[in-house]
Amino acid sequence: MQTSDKDQAKWRAEFENLGRETVRAAIFRGQGFSPDRKRELALLWLREKEASTEARERAVYSYLRWTFVTAVVAASAAIAGIVLMLLGPSPACRPEYA
């Protein structure tokens, strides 16, 4: 039996109100989601939520990785600049005044 878009929207709103952990617990305990189509939609909804969470985590990881690389490069450049400053100009670079 097919469910209408209106029923699916109502069920999705119900899932949102319950929250991911409550929906997951109800599915695995086998309670609260009948007809079977509602249970199938709940499983699909959970998969969608998990996929969006994973995508968000990948984006955060990528951002953190590039931030770390940028910080390491900036620190390396700063250290190189400090070392060059402490060493001073080489004698070959000093002009000879007569």
C-alpha cells in the first residue's frame, strides 16, 4: 500500500520532533512505528540524518586539516625569518666603504 506525500510529511515531522536517538530506539525495540511503511520511512529518515552528519563531519575535518597545514607553514616561515634575522646579513652582502 502506497502512502501519500501528506502522510510521509507528517511522519517526517514526527520523527524530527522525537529526535534521532528516540526514533532509533523505537525501531530497534520494535515499537511505535506501524504500518510497516512508517517503519521503512523511519529507517530512511535515519539514514538521511546519518549521511548529513557524516558529510558535516567530513567538512569539519577538511577545514581543520587545512587550518593545521596553514598554521604549520606560517610557523615555519616565522622560524625561518627569525633565524635569518639572528644570523644577520652575510659578509658578502655588506658593502665595502672606502
